[in-house]
Amino acid sequence: MAVSAGSVLVRARAFYSEYQLRDNFTGSGSAAIRNLCRARRSPGQKGSTSNCHRQHALQKLDSPMQAARPLEVSVALCTYNGAAFLREQVRSICLQTRPPVEIVLSDDASRDGSVEVVRATMAECAAERAGQAPIALRVFENAKALRVVKNFEQAISACTSELIALSDQDDVWMLDRLEKMVARFEKDDTLVLLHTDARLVDTDRHDIGHTLFHALEVSPSELARVHAGNAFDVLLRRNLVTGATTVFRRSLLADALPLPVEWVHDEWLAIIASTTARVDLLEEPLIEYRQHASNQIGARRDTFAEKVRKALASRGNTHVERTIKAELLLARLLQLGDRVSPDILAQVRSKIEHQRFRAALPASRLARCIPVFREAMTGRYDKFGRGFRGVVRDLFESV
């Protein structure tokens, strides 16, 4: 299935219309932002809620009082029927050597008492931390599930600190995680998003013996390019950023909101940040990343046999979906104007061409040979995918 050349603006318009219809934030923080924006409009003036959130984010960050304070952290914690693991997760957040100032909990219509577990654990930790600055808790309870991306959007939109740490419901943070990550932001004003490796553990927190970066097969060259300030080149090829390990500056929201549902929230935040600012990583595991049957997004390294099965499996709509994601990225970057370099825009356009080519490959394996080899000669399999592995998949996978 090919994607038409004129679909970028059409899809972008449709996406923003959909977002305005779905703008059903239930928490008082988001409602206050929308009401403030409406109050500032002249009679008859129209405006989108997404622009409200962007302007509010910029105004808060431009405040002299906000700039004068030391860096503080808000935690965006999203839950869905996570009661079994939430006590360990929340305790590891509250007992940090450099604790956050608030936890913003966005619960996606849980039925297992997840919110009550968080509140009880917060009270338990407050008693243990007697005499220390309290950690505020703000709760959003969705009557109807928003799903992962929009649930995280709701949580991060309500965070008030300059730094925002994303949190899943079933992991455990190393107690010095925030201390180490905040220190990097304090040393580097250009750093906008930072993520780390993680220790993979099973349901009972037994070490699996591998780290997240090992499961993702992160190469030394990828690590070096990210450290050198070339994260965009790496992330356009494939995502390496896992939200549960991520801290970012709140200023990123002005460019990243609204989050498109076609992208996972962490990969969108990371690639948007990498187009205008610095994204880096710490190779030290700073969380225990729990792997269990209920994971919505997990991490495991494929065996050789699994890689072979994937190469021969049906492609389905994979390349069509990747084309749509690249088109949405281009549409957003064009909105950012001259803050995004022409080279970055050219790379995204080239990736769109590459994904359209892959989506339009014929069903006959024999008929694919010459087109695939020609495409391989352009270098785009290496630049926008897994190189030789992508060539093999395009030659042998079924349609």
C-alpha cells in the first residue's frame, strides 16, 4: 500500500482536529489552563487547547521566580490496574536521595484500587520522612480509559516543575536515580532529555542477567553518536529511549504537545527534543525494569531463531504505519520553523521516501530483488533502519 505524496498536511490537519475533539482532561490543572486561555481571548476569538498548553508551558518557564529556584522534579506516574507493584514503585520514588516535589498520578480507569495503593504508600512514606519537605500528590482518575499515550500526555501536561521524570507503575528506582540525573541537567543547560540503561528483573525482582541496552542491542557506535550530540541521527533510525528511564525539561512540552497516538510517548518526546536541543544518555542502570506477563511495553532481546521468523513473517501494515509516523514528524517540525535545520528536514523527507518504497514493494519475492538492491545502494537501509537486516526482510518477508 503506497502513501500519497500529499498526505502530510491532510493527516496533520486530521490529527489536530481529532486532538481537539478528544481534549477530555479531567484534572483541575488542565481545566485551569484551558479556562485561563479562554478568559484571555477576545469575544468571538477561537483558539486550540493545544496552543493553550504550549503557551502556558512557555509562560511558566519564563517566570523569573521559576528560573531563580534550584531544579525541581515532578514525577508523571501513569497507572492501569497496577496495584500489585505500585507500593514498591512509589516507595522508590518517595525515598530518593533527591526526592521530587510532586507526583502527578494519572490513573486510566483502573479497577483494582491502584489509586488507593498510591495514596496509602504516599502516607506511609510521609511518616518515614517526617521533618523533610513533603511530596505533593495530584490525582487524575479517568472515567474512560485514555490509553497509554494520552494518559501520559495528561500527566506530563499537569506537571509543574522544570524537570519531569516519567514513571511506569511496576518498576523500582535506584535510590540515587534523581540525584544523578538532575546533576547532569544542572551541569548542562543545553541538555533537554536524558535517559538511562536499566536492570532487567522478573516479576519478583530477580535479576534476569541482562540490561535494557543489551536487550535493545545498542551498539558502541550508537552510544558514541548520542554522546557526541547526534542523537537525532540515531533516533531517526530507531528508538533507543524508554520512558521509564527518562527525565526531560518541561520546556520540551511547548514543541511536543499534543502527543500523536501513532507514536509511543517516549519515542516522540525524544525525537522532538533531538531536533532542536541536546539528548543524552547514561549507560548506568538506574531503575529495575520489571518484565512480566502484563507489561504493555517490555524489553527482550530476540534470539536468532526469532529474528529469522520475523524476516519471513508478513509485513502487514508495518511500513505504512512507519510512513505515517514520519509524515506526522515532518508536519510538526515544519511548525517549529527555522529552529529545525534544513538538514534535519531533508533527512525526515528522505525517510518518508524510504518507507513509501518499502510499503509499495510487490508481493512477488522475485520481483522485489532489483528494486531492493537499488534502494540498498542509496544507503537508506543503513541510515533509516537496521541495514542488512532490513534488506533481508524486504527480500524474504511475506505480504
